[in-house]
Amino acid sequence: MGHTIREKQKLLNRVRRIKGQIEAIERALEDERGCADVLQQITSCRGAMNGLLAVVLEDHIRNHLVDAHTDEAPVGSATEQLIEVVHSYFK
């Protein structure tokens, strides 16, 4: 995935934040914190993972998928439609 190298530091920063969130969940469980607190931390972590997945997936689509070039569809429309669907899935 050569295209991830361009965004390597940003991706690593996201992963490190997610790692911190996972560690916070572990600490909350060890400290026997309330269910609501643990659930909130889990959902926050899930959102961060979904965000990371969306960024990498979008970059993959933009860099590796080839649009069908027809007279009826403008160049780029298939990629943009797919990206829109992926974004709506992660909302």
C-alpha cells in the first residue's frame, strides 16, 4: 500500500489514539468503573476505528479503483458514488 506512506504519520497518530482508547477501556475494567462509562469508551473506540477504516478505504478507492469510462457517465463518477456510500455507512 504505497499510498499509505504519504499519510503514514497521520495514520500512525490515529492508531496511537486508538491504542490509548483501548488502554483506557482496560483501565476502566480493572478499576471496575460503571457499565455506562465502559460502554461510552467502547463506542468512542469503535468510532475511531471506523474513521481510520474510512480514511484508508477511501484512499484505496481513489488510488486503485478504475472508473468505467463511458459516454453516459463522467470520469470519476463511479469512484465518487462508492465513496459516498462508504461514508454514509460509517455515519
